[in-house]
Amino acid sequence: MIDLRSDTVTKPSEGMRRAMANAEVGDDVYGDDPTVNSLEERVAQMFGMEAGVFTPSGSLANQLAIRMLVKPGEELICETNSHIVRAELGAAAVFSGITTRTVLAPRGLLTAEDLIAIARPDSGPYLVSTTALAVENTHNFGGGTVQPIAEIAKLRKLSQALGLGLHLDGARIWNAHIASGTSFLEYGQHFDTISVCLSKGLGAPVGSVMLSTKERVTSARQWRKRYGGGMRQVGILAAAGHYALDNNLQLLANDHSRAKSLAIACANAVPSVINPLEVETNIVALDLQGLNITAAELNAQLKSAGILSSALGPKFLRLVTHLDITDSDIETVTQVLPELLKRAFVA
Ligand SMILES: *Cc1c(COP(=O)(O)O)cnc(C)c1O
């Protein structure tokens, strides 16, 4: 099977497994795991943040971060199709009493004006007060799109003027960096909290890091334990994160060029499904409106040809390239998928 459902499906490589097996470990709840400690410090330094806390999932990293910025009954503003509001099962409401309001942005690309236009800080006794905004970069359901750094800088300036916190859901900030050339330090300087995933394109089996000030990270560490996310000799997982940063970061460029080839092949068959110029990273989001097929049907047809994809909406099919996909896999997919699209177009 050629598995393009997500970049989370990768299996740890031999080298990564060796690094994990050889990791120095200790009880991380006591702060004794040297591999976890060095990973937290390393990632924090990369982004110019004071501290970091290792978490089992990106959702937990996001949830700890927004809990640090928004009190119960206060409001976080996000893009309508962001992971925080669509894919974390209401965690912000369930665990933190956070309410959200959303703005729909084409391809998930927010403008500073969009977000600020609906922000209502200090709303007094009758209305909900906005206390933070969240940006997703790259934007997953938007098609792996990169938020331009100029827009992020503008957003930072406007949100600071209003006294609002700014969170970056940087599950795929690695891909944004590789695609745009914007440095991690430059991204880091605009945010109060950041979450990053080691288990997506970087190919680690588990792990995210939440970054912020020392004070917020100390508090987030307590909340992590309270949520049941305090882990013990977890240096074996942090070692996979170190290995991924050492060896896999630069390989993301391959994922990006493979996604681009896929998009070009699809657009050559049926131009309305995707604009290859808009495929900046490793996600190929096909818009099947105007075709005589649903995402579920195309997903099933691909599956019988040995290709796995994700039907994320009635007419929205997503394919994601990753470490375990080869050029020959992409060749196979470009032989099958464009033909299926053409058939659905003329039918
Ligand atoms: C995958 C992802 C996360 C975290 O997901 P987990 O499955 O909880 O690790 C967060 N944000 C975005 C945009 C993602 O794609």
C-alpha cells in the first residue's frame, strides 16, 4: 500500500531506532531524563524561546499553550478549519473552559485584519473577552499553506496593541521553514506560545514540544501531569526527536517536490481540482467540486489500486507526502490518480 493519508504514518528508520535504543534516560516527572531535557532546551533555543515541555501529542501541546493564554470563559480566535477547533475534539472547551470564535480564510491563510476585526478584548460584564489568537503554520486543511511572515509580523503588532496573546500551532512549522526560508528564530519572535510536532514530517513515532516563557512552561508542566501526560523514562522518545532534527529536517524538501509533482499531474488531467502553484509543502488538497465523484468514492477507487488517501469532506480529498514515500511511489500514483480524475470529469 502507498499510504498518503498523513505524514503521521511513517515508521521509525533503523538509525532512529538505534538512537532510541541507546538513549540515556531518567524519570522525566522528576526532571531526571537528560535526553528529554536536552530536547526541550534544543527546540526552545531554535525558536528563541525560554523553555519547552515535551508532550505525547501535538494536541496536548496546543491545549497546554492556549490554557496558558486564555482563562475559563474567555475567548480564543482561530481560523475556521484550524486543527485547534476542528481536530482536538473540543478539548479547549472540555478542559479549559475556553470559548472560541472563528474566521474563515481561503486556504487557511489569515490576514491580520481578519483576525483583529473580530477580536473584542476587555468586553466588560456582558460580552466575552478575547484574550488570544491562534495561527496555524503550515495550515493543514488549507492544503499545507505557509502563512507569510510579513502577515504574521503585522498580526503580532496589532495583537500586541490590543493586549492579546498569540499562539502558533506549528505542528508543521518545519515544512513552513523549508518552503519559505524564514528562520525558526524569526517565527519564534512573534509568538507567546508555540507547539511543534516531531511525529509529522520529521518522522518520529511520538512527541511534540510546547514552547514559551519559563513561567508558562513551569505551569504547563503541572497541567501536563494533571492531564495524565507526565511520562517517565521517555528519553527513548526524545532521542527520536533529536535524531529527526539532525537527519530528517532537510529531507522535507523531497516531500515538497513530490507533492508538487502529484499536484501537477492532477492539474494536467483536470485543472479545477488543484492549482499546483498553491502547493507549497507536503499536502495535496484536491477539490472535487465539479467532478462526478465524491471524495469517499475516489478514496475507495484509489484504495483498490493500492493507494491510501483521506476523504476529509464530501468533495475534499487529501494526500500527504512523507519520509516513507519514494519517487517510484509517486510515479505509481501519477499513473493512477489523474486517470481516475479524468474519468470522473467526463462521466
Ligand atoms: C497533527 C496536528 C496537530 C497535533 O496532532 P496530534 O495528533 O495530537 O499530535 C496539531 N496541529 C496541526 C495543524 C496538526 O496537523
